[in-house]
Amino acid sequence: EAQVTQNPRYLITVTGKKLTVTCSQNMNHEYMSWYRQDPGLGLRQIYYSMNVEVTDKGDVPEGYKVSRKEKRNFPLILESPSPNQTSLYFCASSSQGGGGQPQHFGDGTRLSIL
Amino acid sequence: GDSVTQMEGPVTLSEEAFLTINCTYTATGYPSLFWYVQYPGEGLQLLLKATKADDKGSNKGFEATYRKETTSFHLEKGSVQVSDSAVYFCALNRYGGATNKLIFGTGTLLAVQP
């Protein structure tokens, strides 16, 4: 089954404690993205990757890092989380960068930073 | 820059009522347009899409037509069911874009009562 898998689904942690949210896709997609979803703002792209070792900033990259060492994995790293990073996070993948190719989303990770 | 505006919710309807959720966009060139649906506790799923002017996307009884003259992509369904209760997101993707970024509206919560 084609899917994007994120872990953990839920995490409560404290300010400054480094955390990593993992994302894995089994569709051999080149493109992967991270989004955050906030009430009244919809989803906003944090980072994206066009292929292994190729990543770039989206619209809200401050406070986040990513890496793409393997095609299937695209972890999101919060090195020093702060309360304003409390949000619902989604990983997505697609076979192409633009045009009509839909993106496939994971089920989301709800982060609470205290 | 590119943007998507959709009607605010929540939208509350009785079963079998007619649904319209308005969506308008601002974009240069010819974007692809999408409707995604988010059921409680789940990630986003593609509902339908249209890639050029006058295209009609349809799926599960939902329809939307890409109207370039009014820059709109309104979602419609003739008879809603309780199982349609979810958050609906309108989104666009720039043709030829290298970032695979989707620009989302803020989402519209639909609640269908039996």
C-alpha cells in the first residue's frame, strides 16, 4: 500500500529538548515536504527536498532542520524547540515538483512544546 | 505572491442538503488547483483536482470547475452525507514549480447533521 508514515503521532516535550520527527514514503517519490498546520492559517511549507541531498527552505523554516540522506526518508529536526512550534505537522511526497501531481500526506504529528 | 482564499466555516448542513464551499485564488501563470479533505485525526487526502481552465474535477459526488475568468474553484456536492463531515482545503500548485509547494486556504469545517 502506498503510504507516507510519520512518527511519533503525538509528542509533548519541553522547551530546548531536541527532537526529531521521522517521515518515510514507499512510493519512490523524488519530492518531499514538511508542512505545519495552524488554526486560521491553513498549511504552510517548512522545508522541501527535490532528491537525495537536495533540500531548501519553504515559507516558515526558522527553528527547523531537515536532511535527505536516503530517498525514502525525510526527518524534521527541532534542535531547540520553543512553544511557538507547538503545531500539527505533516510530511508529504510527490513524484513531480509542480503541475497537477497530487501530494501524498502522512497522518500528522501533533507536537506540544511546554 | 500566490494565495488561496476560501470561505470560513464552520458550515453546518442537514443530510441531503446541497453544499457549496467557495474558493478563489491569486496566482501568476496557470496553476493547478486541488481540493483536499481532512477527516478527524487523519492526514489530508486528495479529493479532486483540475489542471487547466474549464477543467472539471470530480470524485465521490463532489465537483469543482476551474474558472480562470473568475479565478475560482468552488466545491459542490448535490446531497451531503454525515460521512462527509471533515475539513476541506482548497490549494494551488504552480505549474513547473520546482518546490512542490502547495499553497493552501485556511480550510473550511463541514458538519453534516442527520
